[in-house]
Amino acid sequence: MKVLKFGGTSVGSPENMRAVMKIITDGEQKIVVLSAMSGTTNALVDIAGLLWKKNRETASVSIGQLEATYKKVVKELFENEENVKKGLKVIRSSFNTIKSFTSGRFSHVGENTIVAQGELMSTQLFTLLMLENGHDAKLLPALDFMRIDEEKAADSHYIRENAERVLKEVGAAQYYVTQGFICRNAKDEIDNLQRGGSDYTASLIGAALDVDEIQIWTDIDGFHNNDPRFVENTQKIEQLSFYEAAELAYFGAKILHPQTVFPARVHDIPVRLKNTLNPSDSGTLITSESTGTGIKAVAAKDGITAIKIRSDRMLMAYGFLKSVFRVFEKYKTPIDMISTSEVAVSLTIDNTDHLKRIKHDLDEFGTVEVDENMTIICIVGNIIAEERGFASKVFHALDGIPIRMISYGGSRYNISVLVPHSHKEITLRALSENLLNNGN
């Protein structure tokens, strides 16, 4: 069995849904993980935002507009009049749920329930489409087995036990359809795995059921060696190791959710990235093996804030870094990069929700400098195979570019540099011209 995930664009229209149906119906048993139709999650988040502000009239107008869009989709999607009625019933149920939150007190439970309707509708409509076309398909309700714990981490043990249970309860089928992104939390409330979480859902299901392969289908052929939005003539990467893919995903490669790789790596399940617009292409294969040498790709992560703490107390002292890290732990703010000297430590964060409080707490250690609007550029390759000269090639390629921080040695698969966001594009192009397009 395989797990295949299709994103919002892939199911963003009746035509695209039919294309996905054609891709998956090859007679091989599989679980299909679907996102909400493109644009739906943003619309539902906006509606929830209006309800938080108690702007119920505007929210009701937005709900009506989205419902009208879905009614049109249903009428275009099905040929059988009976299935049109069934599809409209699905839409009516979800929008009645959404409308139920337009009066009374609003809460995070309401917000998560509203946002979940996108995946609930897309999967029910797609399953109905499969059945209309004579395919042996059954709906696998993600809310019956997907769960996060009190720390909002995936509850892998619960998912494994209950995914197997739900499969048995649903009964045998050639094709199972389930929701990405949505789940329940430790309180049994509807919750989610955050943006891009459908990839993570597919990986968690694949790991829970020990499938043969996890496929992530998007609108691009796979990982490219640079960002095609800013750099011309990028090339697809045929194969990456789990570690290389994880570095690229975490540091900005939007094609894959950063957490997707971990469950697959633990259970040694290959992950393949495929293109719904070009299904015959082999895509990018991610496995435990690292092939080739040298620099394979670069990725950029925006919205970074650099914090530098300079303190004479750090010299010849122990426990200083522990005290600094405790501040970030207090505010549940992860650190991306870190660099130290005898009397200073520099680090980066991408969550600035508690920046003022963090700076206030850090002020007691010494002088604190904050630089916002920075970008991390991550250069990934098989450094193990080519350790000698790797760093010098990177520094030579970036000659003349203002580098705020460097992180090298923490991973055997990447070197990361921090640059002002204004220098992001020139940095990506310089790496492409000097490293990726000349055989490095």
C-alpha cells in the first residue's frame, strides 16, 4: 500500500479533481490524503477572524459567498443528479456548522472547527466522485485517528493504534480517502497540524501503517536546486537523503512541510515528490541514502530576526548559555541558528510574538542588539563525502555579500548564512552561478 497526498491546487476545481482521480485509479491499493480546495482555508481563516472581532454581518456575507462557490463546484463536479443532491447535502452540513458559530461566544474550538470544514468537504466530494465513476472508494475519517498531544506534537502511538482500528471498521476498499491537516487534540477537540500539515498527515499515516511509499503531489516536479521564483534555469533534484530533504524543507523549500521527513525516516519509508501537472515525471525520491557529492541545493527562509547578546560575564563562565536558552524556553520560541564567541552569542528566531519580553529578559545578561527582516540561506549537500573545501567554495561564491551570521558544523549536510532580506535574491543568484551551475 502507498499513501498519496494532494494539495489544495490539485483538488482546486472539478477538472483538477478528475485529474487526481485519473492519477490514483491504477488498481493499486492506496490511501489518498487531500487538502481543502485551494483558497478555502484562507477564506475560512478570514471568516474566523471576523467572528473573533464580532463582525458577524461581514462574516455572514463571506460565508454566503463561499457557500455559493461550493454549490457551483458540486453542480459541475457530478453528472448524476442524485450525486448532485448528495454533494449539496455535504455542503449544506458543513456550512450549517460554520453558520452555527455566527452567534454567541466565539472560541479557538470554534475557529478550528470552521477551518476543518475545508478538508471535510473536499474529501467527501472526492469520495463521491470516485464512487460515481465506479471506483471502490471509502472515506477514512481523520478525526477518528489523527491526534496531537498536550505539547501539540503528533501522538504517534495513538495514531498507529487507531488508524489500524478505523481501517478495519471502514472495511476493505481499493482506495481510501482521508483528510490532511485536521486532527483532534488531547482534549478531543478539533484541531490541526498547522499550515502545510497535510504533508505531515501523509507521513504520519504512512509510518503508522508501514506503507511501501509516501507520495507528495504538488504542482512542481520535485525539489529544485534553487528557488525558481528568483533564479532562472533551476534544475530538479532526482534524489535526496532524509537529512538533506529535512534541511531544505525546514529552511524554506515550500514544496515539503518540514516535519514530513521525520516519521518516514524513522520507519525508513521512501518519500517521493510528484507533479500532478506532469504525472509521468519521476519527481524527487527521498530515502536513507545520500547519492553524489558536493552542493545539491539552496533554500531561503524569510522573516528571521537576529539577536546578539554581548556580555563580559560570558568570558570563562559556565552556565551562561543555559541561562540564555532558558529565556527562549520560557516563551516557547525555537532558535534556528546560533553562533558564539568569547563574550557574545548571536542567534536567530522566526517567531517574534514575544520578542519584546525576550529582549527585556535578556537585557539583564548584557547588551542586546536586534536585527529584524533577515533571511537564512541554507546550502545543502553531501558534506560528509566532500568535507575538504566545502566552506571555502561557499565563502568564495558569496564574496561581497554582507553576511550577518554563519552556522557550520551543527549538521553534516548544510551550511547556513544569515543575510539582510534585501540581499536574498542576489545571494541565491550568486550561489546558483558560482556553485550549482558550474559543477561546484
